[in-house]
Amino acid sequence: MKKADVLKLPSMPLQSPTFPHGPYKFFDREYMVLTYKSDPAAIRQALPEPLQPAGDYVSVQWLDLPDGQGMGAYGATAQVIPCTFDGKPCNFISQMYVDNTPPLAGGRELWGYPMKFGKPALKVNADTLTGTLTYAGQHVATGTMTYKHDHGRTDLAAIKAQLARTQVTLKLIPDIDGSPAIAQLVAVEFADIVVKGAWTGAARLELIPAVNCPLADLPVLGPATGLHIVTDMTLPYGKVLHDYLA
């Protein structure tokens, strides 16, 4: 294989790239977002400078992604911290767990999403929208929400704006000698957002301490509120907000 051909590859291995070139379209992407009050000191510890906390609330989000272009079908669970960068509101993706190789590899290598392999699931059980997460054989999180009790929201523009809010990741990639090759805060903004439905409702969240899946390090200090969304969207490439090595 010639140099020009190598440089055209989207990812490794060269015989069968793990993920293709983007941007990446998602259809019928479903969220359950459970927002809860947590410990301000723990939030500050979980946010890398120069990000600043935007309060004492955090969310754990379950995603069911049945149709991701180039990524396939998979589930995800993420812990998200509202914050600011240079005074602009954004969301820091603190932890993320997925069950499929292409999004795990692509998410880490392209955007710096903090993805590890886990077993998340988002399902409707009878009258309850239920999210579960298992990591290394241990059950570590359960979220539940009433199923479509408010008959669908009409302020979908506000939901779209929420989905369009800048996501920030901490992208860390070591060099061959183990020293940092990339250490950046990366901004990611979804495009082509189409909100197909959104519902709010009562919710509960349980986080179980686990050493390699430490969602519970941001403890639940109050009842959660629930938001259920179904959407199509495009995940484009990101941009560097802050370079720690500059």
C-alpha cells in the first residue's frame, strides 16, 4: 500500500477500518436524561480547568442508538456536567460507557469521548422507561422514568437548543514513549437536529460505587427529573477549545 493510500484511511486496521470517514448521521436516537443535585466539591474535582461549574446539578443519560451511520447499533450511558468555558454554557462529558467497538474507538480517537466498554440498556418495561448499566459484571446504575405521562411536549425548539448545546470532552492521547501527544479540551456540536418527540416526567436514579465505573463519585443528593427524547441528528467533527500542551 502506497503512502497516499495510507493517508486516505479513516482508521485502523488498514484491511478493515474500525470506523469510516464522517460526518456521522444518527436516526431514531433515543435519550433518557436524568438530572439530579450533587456535591459541588465533587463536581469541581471532576471538571478540568479552565472549565467552571454551572451549578450543583449533574445528569446521567441513557442512549439507545439503533441506526448510527458507520457505527451500527449500540447503547450508551454518559455522565454529563453542566459548565462554562470563557463564560459560554456547555456540557462536559465526564464518563461514557458503550457496548460496540466502532463508536468506542471512533469516539475516543476523533472527539475524545471518555468511552469505556460497558453494558448499557434503555428499554420500556411495562409503564416505565428503564435504564441500566453493568460494568465488569457489576450492576452499577439504574434509572427509571414515567413513560410519556405528559402526552408530548410542544416546546420542541427548547429541546432542540438543549441538544445543540456545545459538548466538551477531554481528549488525552499518549505518544509512543507514554508522554502526552494530545491533551485538549474539544468542542462538539450536533447538527441537522430533528426532534421527533420529547416528554418529561418523574424519575429516580440509583448509582452504586464501582472502582472502574465511578458514576457514584458524583452522588445523588436529591430526586431526579426525567427527560425522554427521540431525535435524528448528525455528529460532525469537533474543534479544539483549549490545548494544554500549547
